[in-house]
Amino acid sequence: MILSKSNFFLMADTNLKGLTLAGLEQFIVSIGEPKYRAAQIYQWLYKYRVTSFDGMTNLSVALRQKLSETAYIEQFSVATSQTSKADGTVKFLYELSDGKKIETVLIPPRVTAVDAEERMTLCVSTQIGCALDCTFCATASMGFIRNLTTGEILNQFLTAQTFSEKPITNIVFMGMGEPMLNYDNVMSAIDIITDQNGIGLSSRRITLSTAGYANHIRKMADEDRKIKLALSLHSLRDDVRTALMPLTKKFKVEDLLAALEYYNKKTKKSVMLEYIVFEGVNDTDQDVQLLIKAARRLDCRVNLIPFHSIDITNPKGYSAHLHGASKEGLEQIWKKLRANDVITFIRHSAGVDIDAACGQLAVKNELEILN
Ligand code: SF4
């Protein structure tokens, strides 16, 4: 007999969700089973995505029983979700086993996109809260709470997939938190996501965005990671960028550009420069000229991003004075960059009628708990 869920939570203490093949091998040997069983369990967890040991039908009943007594498969529950009437974007607020909440966003393509039929993008979080204090970000107002485990990163995908009518084809690490500050867990999750015996997505469909850890950009290049890299740039001027992103005190703009050049050279891969355009802050002619100059140094494309208001966080000081550029303002910069042969796109805003900015749903939940 396989133990019921309530029993195995009492008795089992190893969460298998999030273990790599090597981790599963270690576990399976530790319970006195042959190592090859780990590969079978690995496939059940990630390729076939079963949620209980009962579903692992090529394992003997005795082994399933033993697994139930020694391990469990962590699941997420959805605390709440919001669906955009405008474009079908879905924001999930997941509740984790310690009661903390994180946000994940499922983003359908625009109907006009060339690959509208097949694309479905998931924006995942890597930390609960964030320590970096970017002045334009709702998540920053939560402060840093903790890193997500590899299993929690994977569960964002696995749970969202059960709600999505179409297969999720792309993952962007642009949700709550700074991925480079949870490097090992994020990379383990990516290894499982891109493994053909695991979740099986192409590494070309994974994008990791950093606020600017030049050292980790170089590390990714040295490790020859096959995923795409994006830098949240937002200004080429150290003083302006420091006001927007205090991390700039540690890694100056020149450090970042040099790290990206290194990345280009070492991996032969292009990078993305993300640029939220703030009216009167980073949209002057000087800013645009600096952006053109930086883009010419690199193999890159530039994404111009509309700003989502973070009024919900009751922003003060510098944050309170940030306003997104108008549509016309964005288009003007887009034209100038294009005229200078910089590959540039204006990123559309997903879910504008729901709490669209990163972290807003989680922050709103925290505020509701506090009030
Ligand atoms: S923008 Fe990203 S790195 Fe900056 S505070 Fe928000 S979550 Fe952290």
C-alpha cells in the first residue's frame, strides 16, 4: 500500500523536486537502492511530471512504498491569480511550504507576433523579495527574505503549465529577485529545464536578466552557458544609474560593458540591453548617444521598456519622481537608435490591467496582510 499524502508528510523528509540527477543518485543509494533507479525517478519528476509516487509505474510497489516513507514531491498551491482581460496575461501568487508567497507571470504572445501560435512565455522569480533596492521596482519594497530553492524555481514552471492551455515554450528569469545572487540554485534549475530527459526546453528559449553583477556575467561566459543573457541597464551614466540601481556603486557602467564584451567574445553570443525609459531621467540626447556608443561596442540588441507605475508601494524620495516616457517619447528614442543601426525593439507591456510591474501582486498581498 502507498502511504497517503498526510502520512508521508509526517514521515518523509527529503524533497525530491529540485534534485538533479546526481542528487537523486545520491539519495537513492542512501536508501539502499541501485543507482539506475535515480534516472527513472528523474524522468518521472521532470519529463512526465507526476506529482505522486503512485504515478511512477515502472517502479516496484515496494520501492514506491519506500519512497513514500523517505521522501516527498513538493507541490505549490496557488494563493491567488489575476488574468488580464486585455491580453490574457496571468499572474500567479504561489504559496510556498513556509507560507511565503512569490509571483510568476504567464505571458501569451501578442496576436500579431509571427510565432503567436506556438509561443507562451513564463516569467519566474528567483528570490523572495530582493536586496538590491532598485528605485523603480515594487519587489524592492519587500526587502530580501530568502533565496528560492531549485525545486521552488522549477515548481513555478510545472504548476503554471498545468493551468496553461498551450505548452510553455520560453522562460525568462526576470521576476522577483536577482538571479545571480542565487546562482547555484538557478543554474541547477536551468540544467533540469534544458535537459532532454528533464523538462526539455531548448536553452535558446531561456533568458536570464541581471541587474549588473559583472563578475557573474564573466562566470557565465567561462561556463559557456547556452542560455540568453540580458542586462537591466537603464542608464550609461554612473550617477543616474546609481540613483536608479544602487548596485552601480559596486559595478560601474564600464565594468558592465567590459563584462558584456568578454561575454560576447567568449560565447560568441549576443546580449540584450534592457532600458526602461524614464521621462527627464535617462531620455536626453546625451543618454541616447551614450546608448548608441555602448551598443556599437557590443553584439547586442536593445529593448526599450515602458515603466509600470509602482504607486502601490507608496514610493518616496527619488522613486516618487519617476515617470515613464510617453509612447511618443519611446518611439523617438527607438527611431534614433534604429537610425544608428542599433537593433532596437519597444517591448510591449503585458497585463497592463492587472498589477503589471514585477512584484506588485506579492507586495499587494503583503500589504493586505499588514493592514
Ligand atoms: S529590479 Fe530586480 S534586481 Fe532590482 S530590486 Fe527589483 S527584483 Fe531586485
